[in-house]
Amino acid sequence: MKHRIFLTIALLLVCHSISAYRFRAFIPKENPTGTGVIVCPGGSYFWLDKQGEGDEVAKWLCENGISAFVVEYSHGGWASFTFRVYLKKRRFPEGFNDLCRAINTVREHAAEYGVREDRIGCMGFSAGGHLVMHAAEQLAGTPMAPFFVAPIYPVVSMTHPCTHRRSRRGLLGGSLSQEMMDSLSVERHVPANCPPVFLVNCDDDPVVDPKNAILLDSALTSKHIPHQYEHYRTGGHGFGVSEAKTTKEAIGWKEQFLKWLGNLVNN
């Protein structure tokens, strides 16, 4: 019994330690457009794919003359996922606050990072896609509003039958009130002044139901928000910028994003 209690306490401490905010900057030698992208990895709000959906993405952006900033935002942690009976704490709004902190950091050090304050976008993968879309909605019309958001194979709804329940549990713990779930279903709260959106998903996604992205696309269309929806037949989930983890079709999102961003910057 004592060993079990000790193990539980140890796991709780590990859970807390990996939920701490961290911020890493990747600055290219030249950034002709002054664009910066804050990158939020996915991981169901329980963990973070720091490498595949974090550093690798940032390095790719750097290679294309874009400053990138990887945010390790607060999340439930592996212990919370494994021992959920003991850990039902709601993580929201900790991750959102961490993203806001990152936006402020980039804005405050814009000259140092070689970016313009009005050209700081956000890109998120899976649960990170939900986070950046929520931030776009909440910050719209304020000086902190992202220049654009790019939700890649995102979690979207917290109420629809297509909800990714693991992400909802990671975000809300045991606090599954209808009001809270409604407020965090990003397809329900697209504002008229929402920043432009670049949306990606695949029909064969085995993790997050593709209907999530379809719901968001419909909401953006109904509000006449400028957006581009890259909808692929094959490609799966969790591939980030890695050609080895997806199909030739889906990895095309990278080229499409760069074209889209170039048009956005030049207009």
C-alpha cells in the first residue's frame, strides 16, 4: 500500500513538472517579410510532440526565412492520462494563458527576433490546432490577435459526436459542464473579425475525426472569414512536416501553406 501511495505521489510530481511553460526561438539569418510563427505541438492536451510537431516544424519555417517560436504549453501530463482516476483537474485556461504569454514575448522582442508586431501568426497541430483557433477567436480585434492561424489536423468541437474525447478530457478533466464544453467548441464561436485561417486535415485520420475540420470550415465559410482548406484523401495524423510519416499527397500542405502565407503578406 505504501509503495502504491509513493508511486502515485511521484507520478503527480512528474505530471506537474512537464506542464511547465517553455519557449524556444528559432531565428533565420534573413527574414525578408518580418513574419513570425508561434508553433503549438499536439498531444491531446496530455503530452506534447515537442520534436515532430515542435522543433522540426520550427526548423522548416526557419529554412524558409520565417522566425519560429515553439511553445511548450501547460497540459495534463502522462501521469494524468494514465492515472486519470486520481487526476481530474481542469487544465483550461492554463494552455491558453501560456500561448498569450508567448505572443506577448514575441511582440515585446519583435526587433530582436526580426519580426513585425503585426505579422505574428500561430500554427498548431491536433490539440495545438484547437488551442490556436481558440486564441484567434478570443483575441480577435485586440493588439494581440494573431496575423493568421494554421490549425493542422485540429481538434475542433467539444460537444459534437465527432469530439476527440481524449483531448477534451486532457483540457477539462472532470469539469465536463455543458457550458464549458460549448464555450470551447471553436466551431461555435468564430467572430466576424477572425484572423485568416489555413486549415488542413485528411479523410483517413485515425485519431481526430475529420468531421472536426469540416465543422470549422463550415463555420469559417458562414462567417465569410478568409481561409484556405487543404482537405486530403490520405495522410493520417501526427505527421507534422515529415514526409516519412504521411503521404505524398498530404505533405503538399507545406508548399500550399507557404504560397498562402506569401499571398497574405503581399496583399
